[in-house]
Amino acid sequence: MSAFSAVRIPFPAVVAARSAGEKPSSPFLCSPAAAPVIHSSPLRSPRLGRPPLAVTSDVLSSQKPLGSNSSPSCQAVISRDEALELYEDMVLGRFFEDMCAQMYYRGKMFGFVHLYNGQEAVSTGFIKLLETRDSVVSTYRDHVHALSKGVPARAVMAELFGKATGCCRGQGGSMHMFSEPHNLLGGFAFIGEGIPVATGAAFSSKYRYEVLKESNRDGLDVTVAFFGDGTCNNGQFLECLNMAQLWKLPIVFVVENNLWAIGMSHLRATSDPEIWKKGPAFGMPGVHVDGMDVLKVREVAVEAIARARNGEGPSLVECETYRFRGHSLADPDELRKADEKSHYAARDPIVGLKKYILEKNLASESELKAIEKKIDDIIEEAVEFADSSPPPPRSQLLENVFADPKGFGIGPDGKYRCEDPKFTEGTAQV
Amino acid sequence: MAAALQTAALLSASHNLIDPQRFRVGLLARSLPGRRGSIFVVRADGRTSGFFNAKSRSGNLITNAVATKADASTSSTASKPGHELLLFEALREGLEEEMDRDPHVCVMGEDVGHYGGSYKVTKGLAPKYGDLRVLDTPIAENSFTGMGIGAAMTGLRPVVEGMNMGFLLLAFNQISNNCGMLHYTSGGQFKIPIVIRGPGGVGRQLGAEHSQRLESYFQSIPGLQLVACSTPYNAKGLMKAAIRSENPVVLFEHVLLYNLKERIPDEEYVLCLEEAEMVRPGGHVTILTYSRMRYHVMQAVKTLVNKGYDPEVIDIRSLKPFDLYTIGNSVKKTHRVLIVEECMRTGGIGSSLRAAIIDNFWDYLDAPILCLSSQDVPTPYAGTLEEWTVVQPAQIVAAVEQLCE
């Protein structure tokens, strides 16, 4: 049973009568037995072609969530290889972020650094299902999204150290992780800014299929956009929900609701804190999932990504998650209560998956320890690499301002500025 | 002649100076400074056509618009008669040619599809190319501009239309943060070959919010190129150049210039984004202008010529970066500069241009640079007030007289 249909619908889905022969579809009724019905419900507006769809999530309806069955007699929902892949990815994210904190306090990286500790289930749960051709768009809390997407740890670390070998040549920094070979489209400092870019990537995917007629047997390229609870009150989010649904773009909107936007509690900032509801308001499925459980996230992600790949359109997935550290390394984190922190610390996604793996006998303790050791080595090597890499030279300052450096214009001598040898050295006046 | 040789030398030397891997400059399309218009025919495969061979070119094409009578200083048209059209049609022709040439070029904006564009620039394109390629967006400038940027990053070449340039203020976040910056912050990994275009400038009693000059707000954004078209000829050429450019380009059109009529060549041509256009060669004073003010300047020039002055008029076209070569050559010849712009006095293109000329050509100036700009007021609705907001030909005449004393 799919996660999307596991949600309990409190009243019958009202499906508008369409033209004869056209099969009405409801994203929530996946089983063929659920025949579309037409009700004259007060909720149905005769003028609207679309039926209002409302769902509650399994978490809210306090149904027993799927995939969390920890009894050893039940079959594991993932294979051993998958489990180890997920474990390794989450451990990589956690260890990397811990190292970032260390390096920051040792003065190796600067500025605003936002760590992802505690939220690994969301990144791993979604990104490990994607192919290289799929795109990921993130926010300033993007180190782990980059790692999950496949950007080497040394490239990310070097970028954080501001070295020329970083994935963005040291020009981006913590909040601007980009990788073209891995289709990581950023890394954005202003919240909400990346969502239109993600929508554009999804538009590109649809365009390639419909206009350029480049078809892939395995479906459209999917874009996954990650952002936080604070962003959900921002206009760009809502505008993009509208456009994505309007054009049925192959995108998944993933809300990492960690309940806090720096020091602003989600409940104090939002009139209706249930973010998943904003999906149906625009006509797309909205699902709430426990973001501390990587298997539950993965289950929902499988469906959301499949929807997008099949051209059925976008989905909004709200992951309830938590960041164990402050908003950034400069945040004293004084406003969050101790009991809230301990509540979520007890639901550490890595500990949870480890428990699951051991209970289902998917791997032994020593194998998991070996993975952790392997990650330790990777991180150490990444730090060494970053440390020993050179900082960008002066000549790099003006590179990459323009894809076509003719954009710097024509100088008084009649030559393009970029033809001046001193230009690349960085000694010419621009 | 020297200019032709210089250009030829430039081209042969270009292969040595530029590392193609790094800069990806296939062929530097440079025009010839001086009297002749800036024309190139750049083929899709990078070769230039016979037009380019400077030594064999006989005539040149009309570079000033029909709004002013062709005066004795311009030569007659070249061999092919060309075809006459209005500026908005020229924009459409350029856009359509590029869309035919490259299926990755697409259009997005409000009412560009079924409505054909609020100024009919995209009329007929949606029936021809489909609703996805000529996309009618909801009213969400910031988001659809961002969407255009995301599409550009992933391989498309979108042309985003602001129904009025002023509406793009809502997209300032995306234009500044993403459009201008992402190529740099990604370390050169993603290019953003987007064109953002739309009508701006002071119209006929459109009110303050529909009469904005965004070039002054955008000029500081690093990573952007700004161009302003003023005639059907350069409108089509700049549109094509902007679409072909790998850089993000903002193309400023003017609400009052859409119905200008001109005869343009039948054969394909692309103009250079970074160049200025010599409108009227002269000797006494250099008048630098762009967009609508070009016509106020040419009107003033008629009076000035009658009074015995010989102004040199340059339409700078490239608002960012400035073509310091054409401008510099002019300053070195006349030693007097007048800038006429429609931006407001504070922080406009004129202020930057003044600074650039002082930095580079101070020794050649015989008089302070005069800059005529619009008043620092929100454009009033009343016709009389609006007229006094922008620079009028009489003020230009007075300024030239003052400069040449």
C-alpha cells in the first residue's frame, strides 16, 4: 500500500464530472476499487473544474505509521544493500557536519555555516532515490544535500575552506554549493530563492520531453527542492506551487520543517502550521511524514518521485524533522526548550536506522562500525585535502563573472577588456 | 583604412591572446568604429559572411531612424532594398528567427502567448511554437524570472518578458541574486543565457509606476549586461545578439518607440552587444545618449546644425559595459561631452558614464561634462508636468551652446 493512499481521507473525495470518456483521476485514490463519486457537497464549487482535495496524514490521524514495525519477525522493507547505503550516507552527513563545527572553531572556515545534524533522514531518504540526471536544489543548509547527491566530501570541504579546489572554486562558500556533474543547482542564501530555480529546472525537463522530443524510457528528469518551514510563508514558495501544478512539472517540494526559523518558532510565524495542507490548496497532494525516520521518508519519496517522473505533476512533502544544533554556528540557540531538544534527540535518525538494521539482521554491529570507520577516514582525508589546497590566486577574481567575458566590454584602446593579458592577472582596472 | 587593418590584426591575434578553453570566445565580432554602422552577419557556425570583409564593403545601412529625416551625412542604403517594418515587428522578427534557429529558445511572460504580448512583440508566436515554448505565466514576476533562470541553468535559452520593465522590480531578487551571481558563485559551472526584456521609460501620461527607468537600478549588478535598443534596425540586431549571448542580458525597450518605422535588411544580421552606434559624426561636441532621448537629441541637432554647430551623436546602446573605444575616440576628437539620458539625475546611467569618461579621458576634455537627466521626481500624470520631467530638445540645444562657448 502506498504512502499516499495510506493517508486517511476524512470525507469522500469529490470528483468533478468531466467530459464523457475522460477518466477522472484522483491522486489519493490509488486502488482501482475506489471509484470516483460525484457528491453534491457544500465544499464543491460548481464553477471550479477541480475538486477540493483534503487529506490528513497518518501521523496526525495517529494511525500506526508504516515501516516502523520493529518486530524482528516482520520482513524488512529494504534490502541489506539499501540499508547499508542509507546508513553510510547518513553517517557521512553527520560526521561531515561535526567536522565542520570543529574546523569552524579552529578558524578554518568562516562566515555563516548552517549545519544539518539531525535532519539526515530527509536528505538521505530522498536523494538516494534519485539518479544523476535528476536535480537537487537546496538552501544555505546544503552541505549534506551536496554529499548525498554525490559531490565528493573533499570538494565540499575545500569549498568551505575557501580553496581553489572547492566545488565552486572557493567562490561560493558554505551557502552556495553547486555541482554541474551532479546536477546540484545550489545552495542559496536567501530563503525561497531556490524554489523558482528548481521550478525552472523542472520546466526544462518537461520542455525537453515535450518540445525537444527527447524522451527517456525511464521517465522525466525529476527536480527535488528542499527548503524549511520559514520559507513556506514566503511568496516564492506559493507562486511556485501554483506554477508547478499548473503545468504539471516534474518536481517534488520537500519541506524540512524543523519548527524553527533561527529564533522564530514555526507556530508563531504561521497561521496554519500544517504545511502539507498548502499542497491540496493548489491541487497537488500534500503529505506529512516523520522526518526523523529515514524509511518513512523514503517510502513517501518513492511515490512522490514516481509521480513526478511519470508526468503526473508535483507533490508537497512536509517532513517533520529537527536540527540538533543551532541555526548556524553563530547561533547561541537559547530559545529552544530542553525537553523539545531531548524529545528529538531520542529520535536520532542514525540511531533509529541502526536499531532497525540490527533488529532485522540486515548487518552486524561490526559492519556498521566498519562503515563509520570508513567515513572517518573519508572526512579526515577531506580535511587534509582542503588544508593542503591552495587558496584562489588573484587572477581568479574576475573569472566566471561572465560566461562570455566579452561582457566586460571594450576598453579605450579598442580591444575587449578580456583580451588584455593583465586582465587575467587581476592587475588591470576594470 | 587603419581601422580595417586593426580589426584584421585583432582577429588574427585573438587566437593567441585568448585560451579558448577558458573564455570560449569563438570569434570576436568587432565592428569598425567611425562613420560606418556596426554591422556583422555572423553565421550559426561562427563564420562571418561577405559583409564582414571591410575592404570590399561599399555602402552602409541606415543607422538612424526614420523619425528624423535622413540628412546629408548618411550614405544611401546598400544594394539590397530590405523591408520596412515597425520596431515591435523588428523585435518579433529577431525573436522568431532565433526561435527557428535554436529550439532551446523559449519565451515566458505575462500575456506573451495567446494575447500576443501587451505590445504585440510576441504576436503569432504561440500558435506557431506552442503554449509551452511561448509560455503565458501567472502574475508572479519574481518566481517566473527565477524559473527562467533555472531553465537557463539547465540548458534552455529563455526570453523573459516584463510586461512593463517596472514590474521587474518584483523580480529584483532573482535578477540580482541569481541571474547576475550564479555563474560566479558556482565557480563557472552554470551559465545563464537568459534575456530579460520589456518596455520601460517615460510614456504618455502613464503615471509614475509605469514610467520607470530600471537601467539605473540594474547597472550595479555584477554579471549582467544591459543594452537599450532605439531603432528597428538595432532592436532586431540586439535581440538576436542577446539571445545568442552566453551571458544574461537585459534588453531595454521603450514604450514610445515601438511604432517607429524603418527599412531593415532582408539578410540576417546580428549586432554586437558591447558596441555603441555612431548616429551622426561631427566635430564640435560629443552627445552621448540612448533609447528615446536619441530622438530628442536628433531633433535638437536640426536646430543646432542650423545655428552652425556640428555635434557628433553617439547612441551608446550598451549601458553596461560602456563602449569606451567609440566614446573615447569621440571625446578625443571633440573635447566636449554632453550626456542626454532619461534616467533620473541621481545614480543614473549618465552618472556612471560621466565617471567613466573622467577616469579614462580626463586629459582630452576642454570643458566639464554636462549631463542632462530627468528630474528626480516620480513621473507625474499631468501632461505638462510630465513634459518637464524629461529632457526636451530645447534644453539640449541650450546645453550644447553652453558647452561650446
